[in-house]
Amino acid sequence: MTRWQRVLRADPVMADLIETYGDRRLDPADDEFRRLVVSIVNQQLSTASAEAIRGRLFDLLDEVTPAAVLAADREALREVGLSGTKVDYLRNAAAAFRDRDLTREGLADHDDEAVIDELTAITGIGRWTAEMYLLFVLGREDVLPLGDLAIRRGLTDLYGCESRAAMRTVAEDWRPFRSYGTLYVWAHYED
């Protein structure tokens, strides 16, 4: 049993989730920019809508790189289902990736809050998107994305939490492995 499993299993609700959903792992994306694009497209959309738009976007771009996003025709990007605002957000992210090292290596010695600060300096990237980057690109183990509706609903369902403060209190027992707890709450919510 890993250290994170021992920590989470001390919480009876988490122990049940681990039994129900099996082994969940942080699996950092191979392509940092592509994963950031996924998070931007996913912002405030249902899973089904986001998947459909992403599929059309990725087909349009052929390869998902900063250069491809910056070179893509604005109207073509809109035709895949992106709002004008999201087109701007994607282009802002592409320019930031072109101009700064936002890769795993470039952010390796940044703590979580420094990464969030670096990413949220890009117009169109808020805390939620930055936290998704911490989880799914950098593989950081102690992220609790309370800006995520599924996490809040899952914590309310599982623990009866009525506020974000109560959610933070529940998740304190998972430190320093709140990211793994997050994966199990998502699994429960999606079930």
C-alpha cells in the first residue's frame, strides 16, 4: 500500500471510495500545451459539449501546438463551437507558451501557488484552469480544486458539506495527498 493510500484510507468515506473505484493515479499528460487547451475548452461546459468541441478543434488544428493555434483562422475556430472569448483565451495561452517556459521542466521549482500565479497572469486562465494544470500536467499531489462544481457536489453528497470551509476541513485529513482524494470524489460524482 502506498503512502497516499494509507493517508486516504484513514478517512472511512475515502476507504469506501478506494474499494469501490480501485486504484486511481495521477497520470500527467505528455503534452502540456494540449492539456491546457483541453482545460480552457472545458471551462463552464458540460462534459459532452466540451468533448464535441474539442474533437472538432483537434481535427481542425491537426497538431495542437501554440503555433497552430496562433496560425488558425479565427472564424474556423469559431465554427468548431468556440466562443469568441474562448478563441481569445486559447490564443493568449498559445502566446504565453510561445514566450515563456510553462512546461513541467520550466515550472519544476515553482510551488503550487507560484504556478497558479504564473498561469492566471494569462487572460482567460483562472484558478480552476490553473489547478487542472497542477493536477493533469504537473501531477501535483496536494491540490483541492474547490472551484470545480463536481468536486463541490461530490463533497456535499459524500460528507454533507454545506460550505467550502467545511469541504476544506474534510480534505485536511487527506493532506498531503488531496489530489488523490479529488480523483475519488470525481469518480463518485461521475458514477
